[in-house]
Amino acid sequence: TATSPFVYAAIFNGGSSSIYNNSSSVPVAAGDASTTGIQGLDIGAYAGTFGYLTGKIAEVIIYNRVLKTTELNTIFQYLGQRYGIAVS
């Protein structure tokens, strides 16, 4: 159970998919998300044992391509500053 806000980034890129939390330098999860494409998008829901988010989502930014590291850094800094979240 998280008690403080986070900035997350999820990158769907087949075998090199990853999720980042408050930093664009080290993923908290990575692996093969398949190459079949996203058939639907659920934000705030998890298909496993966690169920649904009980918190709030302040902002969602979606791109139709994989971002460069510098672009991802810029977004983390923007969201961190906008919502008062310490990011690196």
C-alpha cells in the first residue's frame, strides 16, 4: 500500500517492455510483454491479485512511440515538479 504519490512510466515495446517508478534510469519491472499489441488499456486496474486502484490518478500522458531517455527524463521532471513528487 503506497502512502505517497509516485510518477510511473510504462513502456510497451515487445521483448524490452519496462515500468519505471519516480526515475527513468532503472526499471522496477522489465520483460517480454509480447508483440501482439495492446488490445485494450485499463488504467488503475490490475489483472492479477491486486484488483483496482483505490487512489487517484492525476494525469496520464500517452505517446504512440517509444520515447528516448531524454524525453522520458523531461516528462518525469515535469510531473515531479507539477505534483511535488521527488523524482530522479
